[in-house]
Amino acid sequence: MDLIARIEALFNRRGQLDYSTACREPVTALEHALQTAQLAEWAHAEHSLVAAALLHDIGQLMDGAPGAPLQDDQHQCLAMPLLRAGGFGDEVLEPIRLHVDAKRYLVSTDPAYGPSLSEASRHSLTLQGGPMNAEERLLFMAQRHAPAALQLRRWDDLAKRPGKRTPPLGYYLALLEELLKEQRAPRRLSIA
């Protein structure tokens, strides 16, 4: 099964589940993914960041039976082998990998950020290590894809509106397919 078909299968199999924390988000995993991708697209983000927005929580869909609860344990890393083997590069993978750390960074640097988080997101923050200390903040910001991860995090936080209309999953799967074709295409050198 190719990567796009596997992504579609994961969303079809487990995307209708709610996030399983002590506090629930008001949207399903699929609704959240589609809303996050739509916000990235509305911000005119590069296609790689729109892809990261769609896929940022896909690690939560990878383990368990169709009805098993979604888990937050290192979800930002679980899908990395699948997505990398399928052809995605660091422009997609690194914002996904860093989006949890981006929340930890923002909580420690923006006094208004923590109170703006949903109850479920505040709960998961404690499981994810809480606010960063000064050394962690420096290490985070030294990473090339930290700014993209911070932007992804902001969209992630906003993508929790029940009933919000978005393009269907197929629309974003086509975007992923195009992105993979671009990344696989040989680069041509131009001689001026």
C-alpha cells in the first residue's frame, strides 16, 4: 500500500475518534486535522507546512484497533518512520516532530498563551513536560524548523471548532500526492 493510501486508511479507520484525555476536545481527530490544514492553507503556507498541519497528529491514529482510544504518548514521533520512508522530507517532518515542543516553548514565553489553551491541551501539556526552561528554549529555537513548528502550533490550537466546514480529506490527500511528486522529481540545473 502506498503512503497516501495508508494515510487515508488511518483517517478512515480511526479519524472519527475523540482525543482520549481526561478532558475531551470538541472535535474528532479528522476534523482537527482538516481544520489545521485549512488554517495553514488560508495563511498561504508552503505546501509542505500544509501537509505537516494535516499530519501533525497522525501518530495518534497509528496504534490500536479502530475503536481504541487515541493516545498522546510521543505521537509527534510515532509517524516519522512511515512518513520519511514514504518520501516526505524535513520540511514536512520537522514541524510535526517539534509541534509539542512548540507548545511547551510558547507556554514558557508568552504569558497569554497558556490560559488560551483548551482544557485538554493544558492537561496534555503536563504529560508532555510542561513549560520549557531557559536551556530548552535556546535549544528549541536553534532548530531550523522551530519557526514553522510555532506556526503549526498556533493553527493546532485554533483547529477545534465543532461543525466547521473544511475541504474533504481527499482534497488534502491530492495535495500530499503532488508534494510527494515534487519531492521525488529530479532537480534540474539551469546554466545561465
